[in-house]
Amino acid sequence: MGEVEGCEILPAGQLRPRRPPVQPAGNHQVNDNPEVAVDANRDALADAAQFPDHAAFHAAYRGPHRAQQKGAGHPHVFQRLPHDTRLQRGDIGGDIRQFRHVYQLAACAAVSQRRIAFKPCDTLRPMNRRMFLGQAAMAYGAFLLHARAQGTSHAPSLTIREIRAVRLRDGFNSRFIRVYTDQGLTGTGEMLDTVGAEYIVNHNFGPALAGRDPLEIEGILFDLWGWKHLSAGGSPSPLFMRGMGGPYLTAISGVEMALWDLAGKALNVPVYQLMGGRVRSKLPVYLHAANAAEATGLIAKTRVKALKIGIDYSPDDWTLKKGWDPNKLWGLHLNTVQLDDVVNFVASIREAVGPRFDLALECHARYDVETAIQLCHLLEPFRLIWVEEPIPSDDVDAMVRVRNNTRVPIAAGENIYSRYGYRPFLEKEALSVIQPDVSKTGGLLETRKIAAMAEVYSIPIAPHGVASPLGTMAAAHVAAATPNLMLLEFTHYTDQAYTSLTEPVVLDGDGFLDVRTTPGIGVALNEGVLKERTDPEFHTL
């Protein structure tokens, strides 16, 4: 006759608790109550449900195997099962009979672990099919109840009190948003490249979302995208059933970022954990350089692995004036001299940084299709990692034509909005690299959805970012959880006008960005600087 801790295996295969009960180690007291608690039986069934077959039980507990009970301070031991209890493969009746044995072992061990006393006459009787199916269903139900309780036990009850946005003085690009709750917890976000989004937040979204649970982020987004009224008696959502782009979507992006920051703080986890967890802990980034001297200086100072250069990162009147229409800034069809100017600019920086350093070229959507094709052909020898927005992003077929006529990778995305906007670019494979911006394409979760769509097409993502360190770190949380990340943009890394707005965010000694592991986004605003630079029209955050 064998035994399991606290139980005896009878010759007939039944289990009987051994009396007297084993005295546990430490200060844990034996339960001398002769009645078996219903909740404890249910817990035992849930433990047994973990082992779907005899092989799984052996794999988990091929003994002796010690497993420390969480918080209990003492181990419990499962002994090796008898050799003759192996499953009879191909015989469902045998499977159930052997599972019955395994089930009883697990249940008895769970009872022993909890130090539950039985009446002296209690035994665990053999099960038939009906008993097995019924008790398995009970175990599964108990397991679900336990899992649901565990999943919600740490979520606080929160209510949005106010959402406030501010604009900074002197035409500064970034707008900052803060979500306030009745319980005192706040979340902060950032939006940019917009005109008027701050008014939408203050006068529309703020009143509409007052009283909502800030942790119901997907539900809030669903309402803002659709017919939900913004306030009692108000008009439908300005997006009016998935309208694309513009200040409304930018406003949604900023509010959504603030909600994720608040959610991370409420649940005491960094945002990347709420995005599915990290794929990587440090991120490859690229910085900006306007000329060869700046490029070599940044590489020496930061050890960054890639740079983006742009002929218009400094005033480019010197080459624009050589065109057929000297006053024209967009939709340019470059002449021969201007094409040579761009090529010579790229060549000078390639020579300065060497042949093995990664460079990208920003075009800011300034050229027509034929110029874009000619320019990309001329740039092929310099091995750029991409040419960014050689033409505007509002013509998918034109972008396909450019990409199909050059070996240089084509990137775009800062002016493509939401996953619905990205869909045709992905389906037609119009881009080699996509560049969504969390601050205006719909937010962090929308960016993560866009990245997942691109992953299906084997297209990497290089999130666009011209934000302060706050918005950059928000994008970093998404990037950390995204398998198909290529690079993350950190435009204003050395610009004091941006870096002074937050606590410091710096690259490590190898030129990578460590994603913050503190709750929320993990980057605090410099409240004094923000207050001093806030436009007088707005109440400070």
C-alpha cells in the first residue's frame, strides 16, 4: 500500500486521509474541524483540473518534486505514482479510469496542502464517467472564478473628474494633456503637429468623458470613434464614424496616451506590460543631423547607430533658388542642378561617417513622382536605410510606383492616420518601412495594432517622433512590445527647448534607449518649466 502526504492508497485504488494529520512545519495549524469546507473541496477540484492526463501529472510531479506554496512557508511533496497506473492508450475507458486515479492523487495532495481534516469515515470513492464529467465541470468553473478574481483584485475603482490640455507659448509644437480622477491619480499625454486639438480636449472630450472609468480605454476609444454623444444634448463624435486624421484624431491620441499613463500608475506597472510585455528592454534609436559636422559629432557623443539627414534641416534657399520656380516649396520637380545638390549633400555626409554607418534621408513629401524616382536612382550607391516621404502620402498608387522603380527602401507614415489609413499601403506593399506617430495616429494602442498589421506583411516599423521626452518614451513602450521594430526616432534629443520640459531621458553608453520600468510612461513633466511656458490663455496643468 503506497501513500501520498496526508493520504493512503488502498489496494482497490481508493484514497483515504491518514489519521492523525501530519503536523505542518512552522506556525501553520492543523485544521481539526471534522467537516470538510465546501470552498476547500472546490479548491481541491481546481488543483486537480490542472492535470488533463496521467502523462501531464508525471511531467509536472515526477517525484519527489517540491513546490513551494506561495506565502505558506512550507513545501508539499508529491510522490511518484505506481508504475502500473500508466494510461492505456486507445482505450477511453482506461483513460478515464487512470485519470480517476490521478485526479484523486491531486485532490488528496491539495487537501493535504491545505491541512483539511475529514471525518474518520470519509474516503474518495472511484468515479464513473458521469461523476468525472460533472466534477471536471465544477473544477473548471472554480478555476475561472479564481482566475477572474486574481485578474481584477488589484484594479482600483477610478472616475475621471477632468481632462485638461495646454498649449505652450511662441508657437511651440507640443500640447500637453492631463487626465484627473476623483481619487487623485493623474495621467499625462502629449500631442503635436496640430492646430486646435487642445480646444477639442478642453471643450468636447473632457466634458464627455467626465464620470467614466479611465481604465476602460478601448471602450472610451470606441465611443469617441462613433455615434456616442460628447455631452448631454451635444452633437455626435466629431470623428463621425471613423473620420481620418486632423485635429480630432490628434486630440484622441493625446487623451489616449494620458489614459495609458494613468492605467500604468493605477496598476503599478509600466505601460509596456499593458501592451503585452517587452520583446526587448533597450531600443535602437536614430537622431537627426543637418550636415556632416553635426553627424560626426553626434556619433562621437552618443554612439548612436543611425542618423536621419535632411536637406531642409537647415535653410535650403541656396538650392531652391536654382529651380524653375524659385518661390515654390512643395510639389517640386527638380532640375539637373538641384538633383546634383541633393546627391552631393548625401555624399558629403556618407564620406564623413563612413560606408558602414546607417543613414536615412528625409524628403518631407516635397517632390513629384518623376523627381522622386530619379532622385532615388541617383542615391542608390549610398546605401541608405530608407528615403522618407519622397512624395506625399495621400496617393497610395503613386507611392507604389516610386517603390517599384528603385532599390532604395521607401518609408512614410507620419501623415497616415489610424489602421484604416495604413491598410491600403500594406495591402499594396507601397512602403518598405512604416512610421506611425503615437501622438497623432490614434494613440499607443492604435500604433500597436498598426504594427501588428505590418508584421503580417513582413514590414518593419520605425515610429515617427518629434515629441518631447514624454511622448518619445510613450512611443518607446509600444516599440518595446513590438516584434517588428526597426528603429525609434528621437528627434529632439539635444534640443533644450524640448528636453527641459521633462525629467532627463538619456541614451545608454552604447547609444540605445532603455525603456522605463516605473509605473505608467515613467517620465514626469518639469512642472515649473511647463507652468512658465504655458500660453496665458490656458490654465496650467
